[in-house]
Amino acid sequence: IWYGHFLLPYLLNQILFSIALPQFLQLSLIQTVTLIPGDGIGPEISTAVMKIFEAAEAPIQWEERNVTAIQGPGGKWMIPPDAKESMDRNKIGLKGPLKTPIAAGHPSMNLLLRKTFDLYANVRPCVSIEGYKTPYSDVNLVTIRENTEGEYSGIEHVIVDGVVQSIKLITEQASQRIADYAFEYARNNQRASVTAVHKANIMRMSDGLFLRKCREAAEKHKDVKFTEMYLDTVCLNMVQDPTQFDVLVMPNLYGDILSDLCAGLIGGLGVTPSGNIGANGVAIFESVHGTAPDIAGKDMANPTALLLSAVMMLRHMGLHGHAKKIEAACFDTIRDEKVRTKDLGGNSKCSEFTEAICQRVRDMQ
Amino acid sequence: MAAHSAVLSMSKIINPFWGGRLGNTVKVFGTTLTSHRNKTLLTPPPAKYGGRHTVTLIPGDGIGPELLNHVREVFRFSCVPVDFEVVNVNSALETDDDMNNAITAIRRNGIALKGNIETKHTMAPSVKSRNNLLRTSLDLYANVMHCQSLPGVQTRHKNIDIMIIRENTEGEYSSLEHESVSGVVESLKIITRNNSLRIADYAFKLAREKGRRRVTAVHKANIMKLGDGLFLQCCREVASGYPDITFDSMIVDNTTMQLVSKPHQFDVMVMPNLYGNVVSNVCAGLVGGPGLVPGANYGNAYAVFETATRNTGKSIAGKNIANPTAMLLASCMMLDHLKLYDHATMIRHAVLKTMNETRLHTADIGGQGTTSEVVQTIMRIIQSGGQLTTEL
């Protein structure tokens, strides 16, 4: 069964790192993680994250790789083989922002990574950051988006001149996979309910299939509450009262829009973590903001998004203690308001912000 | 016309192989392409007999019937020269006869006021959404929604004023789906040049009419390069003909993010069908909820008015707690369309006064008032403001 690949290392992690082993043994079992710094501000924020992890004494060893696309045999674009080999070996990856090429001849890097590792679920937990005020407080929800098919299949044709057809593909297999993952996630992270977001009143067959699979998965996980809601109702209620939502699972396009909507509620892409779960136990955690070429190299970047994604990664690996420490240090620093980067309303440099977090983490040891 | 014959001839060739599957596609293209011809024909004005207009009324499901009853009450009280022809549509039936009757009635009268008709998705997928059927049959290509913050309502963002123009007939709502292989469903999203040009033209015309400075096109052309790319291209073409209005574009996920953090940057927005659904619901939520915003669907020959977010409100039906504001404001928009401006202003003023000053809010905006209380107050304000029949 496919999820055996994923469950076994996860359980092993759980046993080794959280339950059975005492602290000193935990520290000596270092795990290697593939780090993809990315472009623009990517290298700076990756360095910041590495520094903070070092201060927290997290048992992580970084293996840096570059994923600029190369053309393989037969003219097919692919990521460099050493990057692929590293990812397949380590299973866990942390990625900074990648430049989307215009007219470079190859598809976007994110798309390439997604296809290479079959990253079928995009998970974005949106939690209000205490120190960063937005009109919406107490947001605490998770959007789980199907990432391989749906409206983004890329299948388009010009039927006649002036008429374009875009195909939205929904398959039983992918819908089942994402629905199962959503309920597993809810169960593993103590979330009370899962809501399926759809438009089955209009797209009867496609969203109908998706909904059916969600209902079947709900039957298998009776301990998690299941509701279904139309996309427009979710949007309407989300901007009025986001506290009513817990875990949301949906196809590709709705997921794209809703996950960005939720990111907007908590303060934007600069503070939102994100994780991509793939088949065979691969998981790549990333920051979803852009490369910000205008501030690259000027020590002005905000490493919060990448840091929170790295914290998500620690939780995924079962290193809850370290995750909690780093997250608390990050939130405390933001709440303190003394050292904040420009996008959060302050005047500090990236290095100062990083140093403040490192100091807090060291104090917590 | 060349395109029309091209599509038909193509379908004749392909039909023997693919059977009925392309038939629907041709039907959709047929309607969109022949509408070109109808523009040159004279469109009859809305029905008017003996100085009184006749308007089709479709109660729908959920809170529709009760809200429309209130609208009739207010109209009767204010002596509005409008007679309603009520057409009931039973959403539980599988046949489309009810819907066809309603559509014929709207063709006869030219104008309609409707509640939302429920789409039970427990029925077979071949039973399409009735609301969608209405919109496509009557070619109501533009859905216009004006989101304005009402001073009496508590919201997180103040002073929002956004007009949303949404393509209403094609895009993701083409209802063309098939299961090619068991377990694999394909849903077609159609974008045509004609409809995109039409909606962009409508948007810019409306922006100019209302004195708006900026039109933003919302799209996802970085992913759907051909489909949304075509839409964006059409918008740009039309924009070049309106140099006094600024045109820019924004990707839909960025748009929703900006709407919840900085909604004041938006003025007029134009977009295809599905993004329109999302954005209009987000904006309705920003100004206070589904009970406050009216919406209108315009075609070249017909106009149908309803609430902007098209909710059935099943959970609050029959409890006298629904907010009548949206439906009443929609009926005012209808009166404006019928050129009964005085009546429209009178009712609108009464509704907004009730909303802003008397603070008789219903549950959806955080109050404890009932629908009937709100309607009674509105009628009282109309009475105190208008002429008494004894004075005439």
C-alpha cells in the first residue's frame, strides 16, 4: 500500500526522536536535509535559517543543492541528477524562492520539482502571528491543496480561432490520495474537522467525484469531523469569520486561491510557511514568496517564511521540541517589535533579526 | 460567421466518431456565435401595459420566497407601477419544464427578479444547475455587483467601493463534462474571443459611465496561458480604446490576498466566471455579508436581478431572520432599469436609512432584529417621506 513508504519512516522518527530515546542520544542522530537556497534573497534567508538551527542545536545536517533545470537526453528538461539523488536519499528538503524563467524554454522550476517528486499535497498552515497585527486575529487553519491535476493540468487547445478550451482533469486516484492525506494530517496534528471545498453544483461530475472520494475517506476516519462547503460560501465566511475553519481540503485551483487568501489574512506570503508532500515519503518545505530581486544581497530580507517552513519540517520529522523552541523564539522576537525587518514594519537588517532569534533560542536551552 | 460554419462543419466530420459528446460543445459555441447576429435586430423594451410594468418573479428556494414577498409588500405599499408574474420552479424535479416556462416568461417580460434555485447534487450529474441554465439561455453575459461599505455596518475594512463585472455565461461554468475513462473526469473551461471582448467592452463602458478611473482584469494567465491569456488580450485590446481609464491586471491569488489586506486599491474589476465567483464573494464578505449586496445580470435584451452572492439560505429559511436589504436593493436596481427612478430612490433611501441610522440589524450583521421588523421600519420611512394619496 502506497502510504507504507511514508508511514514507516515517520513512525520510526516518532519512536526514535520523541518517545524512546533520551535527550543525548537524540542529539547524536543527525539527519541530513537537502537545502535548496534558491535565487534572489534565497541564499540570505537560507543562511539565516541555518544559523538559527545551529543556535538551537537541532540535529540537522544540510546538503546544499542547486536545481537550475538542465536539458537531459532527448531534450527533456529535468533537475540536475545530483539534486534528485540527494532528495531521494534524504527524503526531506527545504527550498527557498526560485526564479520563474520567462522565455527560457523550460517550464517553471516549481512545476518541474512537483513532477519529479510527485508532490501531490500542498499544505499551508495559517496561524495568526501575535506580534504582527492584521485585521484578522485568531486565524488557525490549514489548507491542503491537491497539487498535481485539476485546473492546472496545462491541457489547452485552440478549437477554432477565437475559442480556447482548457481542460480540468479530476481523477479518482488523485482525489482519493489527497482526501486520505487530509484526514491523516488532521489525525496526526490533533485537528478537529476537515472541510471539503468544492463547486459540485456547477461542476457536477468533476467536483462530484472529488467530493465522493472525500466522503469515502471521511468514512474511514470517523474520529475527524467532516463537512462540505461551496467555494463561494467558504470565501464569504472566511473574510467575515475565519475562526470557523479548521482543515480545508480542495482541488488545485480553489486551493491556490484559498491558500493565498488565508496567507493574506495572517499577513502575506512573507510570513507563511508551506510544505509539499510527495509520494515515497518525500517532503519539500518551502517559502512561497518571490525572489525579491530588488532587495537581494542588501541584508533586508525577512527569513520568517522560510524559518516557519523549516519549523514545519522539524514537526514533520518528529523533532517537536526543537520546533517549538525555534517557533517560540521567532514569534517572541516579532512580538517584541524591537528588531523587525522592513516588511514587518521595522527597520532592522536581516542579520540583526536572525541574531535576535538566535539569542532567544540560546537563552531557552 | 466563418467561425460558426467552421465549428459546424468540424462537428459534422467529428460527430460520427465521437457521437454526441461534441454536440453540447457546438450548442454552446452556437449560442455564443449567433448572438452576434441578434445585436442587429431590434430588442423589444421591457413589458409595459397601461403604464404598469410586468416583471417575472421567480421565488426560488430557501429564503427566496419570503424575501420576495417582502419586496412585493414594499412595492404595493409604495404604489410602484409594477405587476409581478410569479413563476415557480420546483428544484426537486429532474425535468427542465419549469425552467423553460420561467425562461419564456422572462423573454416575454424582459425583466426578472429572482431568488436562488437550489441545485441538489444528490441528483444525477446530467441535471444541470437551473440558475446557470437561465443565464446561458437568456445570454445574460454580464454580472454586475457594486460592493459599497454601508456606514451603519461594522466591518474590518471601512469605505470600500468596488465594482465587480463578471463574465456570466462561459468559462468554467460551461457544464461540459465527461468521463472519458472510468475514474477520470474532464471538465472543459471555454473562453471565447467574442465573449471576452463583449464583457471587457461592457466593463469599460460602465466604468466610463460611472466616472471610474481604473479597471483591473483578474486572471491566471501564467498557468492557463491560452485560456486566460486570450481573456487578458481581449481586455487589453478594449482598454486601448479607452485612454482615459487606466487598465492593469492581477493574478487571482494575489488579488484575493490584496483584497483582504488592502481593498482600497481596487476600483472596477473584470474577470471570467469562476474568479468572479470567488472575488465577488470575498468582496461581499468584506462589506458585511451576503445579506447586504444586490447583484444584476445583464444581457443585450434581458435583465435579471437577484442578490449578489446567490445564496439559497436554506438554514435560515422560514425563521424570519434573513436580511431583506440585498433583495430590496436589487429590486431598486430593477426599478432603475425600468426608469422608475423616483420610486427607486425612495425605497433605496428608506432601506439605507434603516441600515445606517435606526440600527435595526438582523442576525447576519450582528443584531437581533427580525426581517418583518426591518421591512415595517422601511415602510414607515417611505410613508413619512413620500406623498400621501390623500394629498394628490
